[in-house]
Amino acid sequence: MNKEQFAEALAAKGIVLSARQLEQFDAYYRLLVEWNEKMNLTAITEEGQVYVKHFYDSITPAFYFSFDQVESVADIGGGAGFPSIPLKICFPHLKMTIIDSLNKRMTFLNHVAAELGLEDVYPVHGRAEERGQEAAYRESFDLVVARAVARLNVLAEYCLPFARVGGHFIALKGADISPELNEAKKAIKTLGGKTKKVETFQLVEEAGERNIVIIEKLGATPKGYPRKPGTPAKKPLL
């Protein structure tokens, strides 16, 4: 997939990119490859693959959820900026907080935001379990997103504490989501959430099945969650 095909594929979904936005994606790709030589950001570096498996894939939640209706977004375990940076490029009004446990990725994301001229991008170094208990972040976002971080029951504990009551958490997942959905039911309910819908689709260019899980935050997350660092992964809510 080249840039033109990328733009066409998004336009077909109602997301029309300006020349400036396409330039930002191009600059992001070049920075990703350049910095990847110094630090491990991605195993995928071929341009067409990055456009499909990172950029397009990151934007897919917007096919099923209106980003015009939200302002503050938190990307948990954002790594090299997926899905946060592609979403921010497409929807410039978003105030995007990116939380990741690796500090050098924050340096990269700050550089990306500066080079691309993106305002209201806030890379935050820290673990989700700790930041999720801090008043500055807890239950303060309209939307929380996460991509390829952990199984859904663990991911819910990382992410739902950040969503405000009435807000949403969207998990970007791979194929065959049913087992994860079943084992995550208790965790989602315990943390104040309810699964609103699951969208299953094929990524363009036969790049595989994807699932978007949209969870609504109906009630406050109990104070005990998220638990201490490492606990959600070692002793997931089942």
C-alpha cells in the first residue's frame, strides 16, 4: 500500500486526509525507520507494510466510533505511537496522552510531535498500574485506547481506570477474540465497564482479521484497581 492507496482506503471510510496530513504520515514513517536503527520501535519497516499494519490498522477504531465526539484520549502502552499518532494526525483536535513504561520511547514521541507540528501530544513515562491510581490521570479521559498490549482481562485493568464514567475504552485486537471476551467478562464488569460492541473485519491487502472491542464505562472503578505493578498480569481477574 502506497500513500495514495492509503488515502483512498481511508476516504472510502469517510476519513479524507489533506496534503498536510499525508505529509505528516510520510514524515512519521521516515522518523520511525530512522529511530528504529537506534532503538527497537518496530519489526515492520517496509513502507507499504507500515502503512497497512501500523498506520491504517491504528485508524480502524474510527470506522466504528465517532472521534469527533471525544476530546481527551489516553493511549496505554503506546510504544512507538500506535494507535495514538495516526489517530492524532487524522483528528487534530484530540488531546492525546501516551503512557508507556519505556522512557526512551517518550523521547521519540516528543520528537515526532515536534517534527510533525502536532499540538496537545503528551507522552508520559510510567506504568499503567501506577499512573492509573494518580488523580491527574484516573477517570479523566473521554476515551482510552490500547493496541496489542495484553489479553483483554489484563488490558481492562490497565485501561478502564483511566476512562471517565460515561467514557469509553477501545481495544484493538487480532483474530479470534471470542475466548478473550469470555474470560474478560468479570474483569470488565468489576472495573465499571460493559462491552458495547465488537466489530470483526479483515484488514486491507489480506493483512489478517482484526477485532475492535468497544467498552463503555458505566460506573467508577473501585479504588483497589489497578493493582500494584505486575499483579494484573500475574493474577488476572477471571
